[in-house]
Amino acid sequence: MLRQGLRQKLLTRLSPQQIQFVKLLQVPTAMLEQRIKEELEDNPALEEADWADDKPEDAYSDLDETGSDAPGDADEGENEAQEDLSEYIDDDDIADYRLADNNYSDDDDDRSIPIRVENSFHEDLVEQLRLLSLSETEQLIGHQIIGSLDNDGYLRRAVTSVADDLAFSHNLMVADEEVASMLRRIQQFDPAGIGARDLRECLLLQLERLPAQPTVVHAQAILHRYFDEYTRKHYDKIARGLSLGDEQMRRAHQLILHLNPRPGSTKSSSDKTQQVIPDFVVTHEDGQLVVRLNARNAPELRVSSQYKDMFRDYEKSTKKDKKMRDAVAFVKQKLDSARWFIDAIKQRQHTLLSSMEVIVALQDAFFRSGDFTRIRPMILKDVADRVGLDISTISRVASSKYVQTEYGTFLLKHFFSEGIMTDSGEEASSIEVKEILSELIAGESKDSPLSDEKLSEILNERGYNIARRTIAKYREAMNIPVARLRKEL
């Protein structure tokens, strides 16, 4: 049975301006320029300002701020449009963010680094394939195999699947043996190890290119017969099984370590790398820590003068018909959007700066010394309470943002960590514990690495009450393997 009734709900909805601010706040400086370009393309009422040509006076300061009624047949709708128009012809103050000194000299202009154009390793393999004397069928098989290689240079698909692809895409029926034969020829291409189906085959293909020396023979035997044991670092078992001495085992091990497990990525070093652009700059000035925003990627913005000219024409017009009123409504919509965007950028910069100043104040010891062990415990709530903002806002501030210091450039999230109680009753940062843990592992004996239990004992002796499972968690977070896998010959 259906029942009708009334029920009240209290909902929180973000306005379009708030949504725009939230999105801009999360964008790092490296992407802000692109975001502004998109807005400039979408909104013709927004344009980049040339500071040399800007004047403090608004172009419409000579107009009546109250919006006087124009003579003619002005109906009620026209009067409303004219009253609403007054706020768009007020004198515009110079935006605060345009008066800020970015402290960059003319020598700091952005300069793009020319990128050398090179073929990908797939294109190089195709060039090598063309040098072979092949039939049309063999050419198609070779192209299909090369196109099936992943970015590391491996053929992750079965030979049968490659043959099926040829049947579907080229209506070419070939035997698996023909595909396998062409694969063996491609595996002789450069770089060595290309076309392998797994890591072991990749390493063995590279060893086949080396002169037949005892160390090469030993390395091949290790990979052929004891690959699983080798990946688990059971060196003693391998040495006994192959009757190798310690020096022979060590040399074979070093040779394998110098092989390339990703032959297809040999050209990655020539690819364009993404430069980290800091969002904040922290410097020492007269014994004080000074925080600045990096605003180099935020061009000066203003409302288009052409759109202001439209309002001037509307004011001077004696006849305001429906077509003109519609045009004014469109212009007002675009001007609102432009002003909201400029205000959102100003609010973004204010929020970023105030939040970063609190972070620097809380981590004053680190920013003065650069010592990671002096980073104090700090969570998002600590910053949010001091700035007077919501935790989610501080989370967006810290997301994908970088700060440049005299000791290097760091991800902002690096300074947020939980606290650990020490024997003295003080609270230590988990970052401090990780730094000590990293130093202990770096200084351990590679013949007998420290276990998690032993690391826990050492830290407890130093006053840090940390369990073995916490050590394991920190070690995994730092991508440090267990003690057995850290053992070296």
C-alpha cells in the first residue's frame, strides 16, 4: 500500500564556483598552465593580460556606476538588464596576484630543450627485418611478431596465437613451426635479448652473444639448470650442484647482474622526461624561513576589453531590442565565468600559501637543517586545524605538489607521517624511523643481512618501541626485500 508523506532532508551541495575552486586547488603547477589555456579557449571573455599595457583605470570608469536609464522604449526587462549591468562597469581593482613579485630575473625565462627524434625499437626491428632476404609470407610473419612485442621487448603471446592473428588479419595460414623459425631469426636482432618469451630466455640470448669463456659457461649453466634457485638467492645450493668455487660463483653472478632484463627499453633514456616543477619555494632570508609560490605557469588574466566595449555600446544605444538584450545576457554569462575563474585562481594561491606556511612552521627543524631525522609527526588534521580549513582541502593541497628547498625538491606528502612513542615519552615520526632503518640496512653485512627481528631489536635499543611486523611494513613501503634476498656474494 502506497503512503504519501513529507520528509525533510539537510543536504550540502557545492556551488559551481566551489567545484571550480576545488578542481583548481588539486591541479599542480606543472598542469595549471594547460588548465588556464583550456579556459582561455573556452571563454572568449577571458584573456591574458600584458602588464605593460594594463592601466589601473577600468575602461568603463567614465560610465555611470549606477547604470542610468537610456531614453527610448525601455520595458521592464530592459531596466532589469540595465540594472544588472552596473556591476559589470564598475572600476576593477588590480588583482592581488598580479602585483606579487615572483622574484625571477629575465635570465630565468623558460627554455625548451630540443628533443632528438629517434625511431622506436619496433621501428628499428622493422628496419633490420627489411635487410633480410625474405619471402612475402616471411615478411608478414616477421611484422606480426615485431608488432606483438611489448615495450620491454618480450613476446608475451604464444606462437600459436601469433599464427591465429595472421589467419584472422591477413587470411594467411601458417604453421606454428614457421612462426617459431622467424622468431628465432628476430631474436638475433639488436638489441640482444629481443623477442624473448621470459626473463630466463632473455638473459640466455644475451649470453649467447658473448665469447665462450668459463664465466659465460657457468652463467649459462646457472640459468639453464638453477634459474628458480638463483632468483631466490640460494647460492650455496647452486655452487654445490655445479661444483663451483666461491670466486667462480661470484663472477658468474656479477655477469648475470650486468645483463639487461628489459632490452626493449634501451631507448627510454632518450625519451622526453617530465620535469618536476615545484609549487612552492622555501628559502632562508635573514634567519627566517620564507615561503613563496611558484607562479611562473600562471599567466596574468583579465576580462576581455572587447566584451567591455559591448557594454559601452549597450549603454550608448537608444534602442535596446530583444536581440541586443540576448547578446548582453550572453556577455554577462561569460564575464561571470571569467571572474569566477580569476577569483578561483586567487583563492587557490591564497590557500596554497597559507597551508604551506603552516607546514613549514610545523617542520621548522627540517627546513632549517635538511636532516630527515628531524621531520616531526604531522597529519592532515594538524595543518587543517591551524589553517582553519577542512581536512579534504589540505589533502588536495598536498596532492601531487612539490616544494623546492635548499636541500632538494620534495613531494609535499613526504612531510606527513604518523607518530611513534619513544622510551623518553617523545613522539618520533615514522619518516625518522624509516631513515634510520634505511641507514641500518645500507650498513649491514651483505654476507649476513639483518633480519626484521634483528632490526627491531636494534631500534628498541635506541629507544624506538617498534614491533617486527612494523619493521616489515616500513621495509616493504621502501621497496627493500627481505634479508635473504638482500644477501650478496
